Amino acid sequence: MFKRLDNAAPAAMVTIWLEGQPHSVPATLSAAAAVLWLVGATGYRDHAAGGHRAPLCMMGVCHDCLITIDGQPNRQGCLVPVAEGMRLERQRRPA
């Protein structure tokens, strides 16, 4: 799926919190890309009708990147750059 280029210039790192756990990620990533990098596509979010969803277009069209950012649900993670201290929660189907 997505992978960083081996010859990419080094990026500054920021600490984000994914479901209460700190992670250091490159500051050049979007929130959606950071979560994909950390948990993979099948762990990104659950769909209300069942099954899993993960970012598809990465440009704000498909809405499959929805995530809770700093307490605000249904944010398009592909359009939001990571920032120091950002808190992310994956959207899960109620048990």
C-alpha cells in the first residue's frame, strides 16, 4: 500500500497520541497516513454496516478516512496534517 521512499529527505518528528498511546511520526504526514503507517489498513476504522474501511483517495473525496481528531469525530484525516500532541481515536462500531 503506502510506504516511505528510501531516499526521502529526513523529516522532523512529532508525537501524536493514538488511542492514548504516544507515537513519534514524521511531521510531513497527514493524520490518515500516520494512522495507516501505525496500524495498517484493516485496523483503520470500522464501517457502521460492518467491515473495515481505510483511506482510499487521500484527497478528501471518498470520506473513508474519517477519524476523531482532538475530540472532534468524523474529521477527514487525509486533509489534516499531524501536529505535536494531536490526539487521534479510530472510529469503531459499537460492540
